[in-house]
Amino acid sequence: MAIRTIREIGDPVLNKVSKEVKEITPRVQELIDDMFETMYESNGVGLAAVQVGVLKKIVVIDTTGEDPILLINPRIVEFSGEQTGNEACLSVPGKTGSVTRPNYVKVIAQDEELNEFEIEGEELFARALCHEIEHLEGHLYVEKVEGALMDVEPEEEE
Ligand code: NI
């Protein structure tokens, strides 16, 4: 496994549409492993393959730190409600901004063997699902920010 370089806003790859995954080759498996490692190393709650420069519809999410979820070819099939809250992105370092999202989403995706499954999320998990799936369409949350994009307070060093 390896930590991959995270592409940052301004890199044109982030605005490209990712392609469907049709086969889990050893290279794809390695990409998935690296995506989890890169996400945890960066203290992120989600990462899309495009953020490491690979245009494949692959997303990893872990909103609790102990619940790794892999989504291949994910799509939102149902959503309801509304939530507004601050969002951030590993591709937009040091920034945060307020975004309104559905409070509930249902997603259909495929697992590591390309078997289809359904997953539902509310609140933070629903927000993460929306945010990551939008990456696969070439969109960043900054396009949806209400008000100003703010600087994240730097963490105090001890
Ligand atoms: Ni992001």
C-alpha cells in the first residue's frame, strides 16, 4: 500500500467525469487499498479516486474512524429532507464552507466483487455520500457553498 498525492483545487482532473469500473484488476485493488490508506493518513472522512488523479467511479468513506465503506459505481437513487452544515474536502485544504444537502440518501453501489448493494445514510453520512459522489461527476463542494469559503482555524500545536 502507498499514500497517494491528493490533487488540489485548480487541478483540472478534479472537474472531469469519472468512468464506470467494469473489472476489479490487481491495479484497481491496489488503488482501493491506497485510497483507504491515503484517507486515514489525511484524517479525511471520504475520498474519491479522482482526488488521487484516477478517473474511476470509486469512493471510500469512513465517518466514524472504524467503519470503512467502499463504493464502486455509486449512484443516489433516493433522497429526502435537508441539512445545512459546514463541509470540507481534502482537495481544498484549510477551507470550510456551509452547504445544504439532503438529510437522507439511498445509494446503490457495487462492492469489491462488483456485487450490487444498497446503503442508506442520514446526517453526516448522507452528507459524505453526496459530497463524494459529486466528485465522480467532476464537482467540488465549493460550487455549492452558501456565503463565504472560510479558513479552518489552525490546530493548536503542543
Ligand atoms: Ni471532497
